[in-house]
Amino acid sequence: MNVVRASVFFVYIISISPVIIAQSEFMEAISSPIKLYSDNTDGFVVIGHRGASAYYPENTMTAFKAALEMGAEMIELDILLSKDGVPVVIHDETLNRTTNSQGLVNEYTADELQAMDAGSWFAPAFAGEPIPTLEDVLAFAKGKIAVNIEIKTEAVTDVVGGGIEQKSLELVKQFGMEEYVLFSSFDYRAIAHLRELDDDVATALLYEKKQSGNKTPVQLVSEYKANAFNCSYRQFNKKRASKLRAHNIPVFVYTVNKEKRMRKLIKKGVTGIFSDKPDLLSRLVDNMWENN
Ligand code: G3P
């Protein structure tokens, strides 16, 4: 699908006059701070939010594999630490909503977590779907799909080394995926720690009003030496959009499942959109290029 997008974009670029480019209702996307494995020349990134989580249990291998099949170029996932310090892929601090167990994730070892059922809550057909470790997902993703690793706030401490940031960064390096991974967090300490641990790793600030005080997105990105700004579509207003654009800061917007909203954001030049329905987003992007 991306090959189609790439060639449509190329034909589009060479067949229109500069005047039409100037009048285009599309703003060019600011390029992604990480590489993609897919052949993408339009600069826009289709992201499967927790995998293809509208159709499969979120943050499971089945959801990630489906996202890739549906045309996602990046998967987004959430990580916490198990009792024995292994980065595991799950969104909530407790197991209650998305597994057949109860209690805190960090009260169980990685082996115990992997034996749990993270699929039945979604539909009986997914019974026995395990909680993946970050290592499981990276082993699958390497060479196929870029990854946005969201470090959950509950796992972040004041300590720079030895925690979830260092453990996940080491795994990414072990798989040689440094250029294909974007780390993000609502806890800006994680972003600061990652930068202390590595000069080059790509990070994105997840916008959180309480933590951000009166600082603007541009100030925050610069203060934390981040590479991108991630926010909800509700927070992506005109003023923010133009300030970020003026500073050449890529913006990734979550979680957008409605076609009309996707279209509007793409026209505004966002670098990527997180969607639970990467199939819908991927098709829309293809059609937008074909028709413009
Ligand atoms: O990382 C984008 C988005 O997933 C952030 O919100 O609540 O899903 O972690 P949340």
C-alpha cells in the first residue's frame, strides 16, 4: 500500500504546477524524527494505537500484527515494569480491565503476567492471548514496523539509570532499532532521563496540562530536548499548530477514529495520527493523495 502511496505522491508532485502547490489545501507534513521500514515519501505516518485495537485486544501481538497488515507504519504501545523488572506491554497500572487477573502489574513477575489471559475481556475468540513483553514486540517489529513506546507514568521514578527508561532503551539497542523507535511519556522525567542516557534516542513529549504549567509546547520540547510533540486532537488548536510548525516540530495526534477528523488533521500537516483503526486511516491517506 505504501508503494502505491509513494508513486501516487511522485506523480502528484511532478504533474502539478508551483501555483497549484502554493494553492494546495494541504500543508506539507514535518518529517518524522524516526525512520520507517515502509517506503513512505509523503512524510505522513499511519500509527496503530495499541495495535489495531478497534478490532483486536489492545497491546497484544495479535493487535500489532493486524496493524501491520492493515497498513500501519508504526505501532504505539504502553509499557510498565513487572515485579522482576521486565518491561511488559499493557496500558493500565492494574490488570483488572484487560486481563482475567486482578491487582497491580508490578505485583507479578513477567512469567506470571505472560501466563494471564489478555484477550477474553475483548471477545471469547481471543482467550489465552498473552500480555507481551517489550522484547516480544521488538522481535516481531524489527525490519517491519516502527514503534512508539509510551512509558507509563506509574513506572517512572526520580532515578535516571536502572529503571524502565534504561531497560527499554537497552532492549531497543539490542534489536538495533534505535532509529525506528520513538519514546514518549506523560511524565517528563522519563524524557529527561532518556536524553541523559542517550544523546540521539528520539523522544516525544505527551502533552499534559498539569505538568506543563504555563509553558508552551515549543518551550517544553526545547527544555526536554525532545524531538516531537504528541497530543490529543482536542489539544491541537490553531495557535499550537502554527507555533509548532514555525519551529519545525513534528506533531503526532491521538486517538482519531473518525474519517472527517483524520482528513482535517492531515490537511493541517500533522506528521502522524494514532488510530485504533489503522485500516481506515491508511485507506484515507491513499485516497487523499489519489484525489489531490
Ligand atoms: O501515546 C498516545 C496515546 O496513547 C496517549 O494516551 O491514554 O492511550 O496513554 P493513552
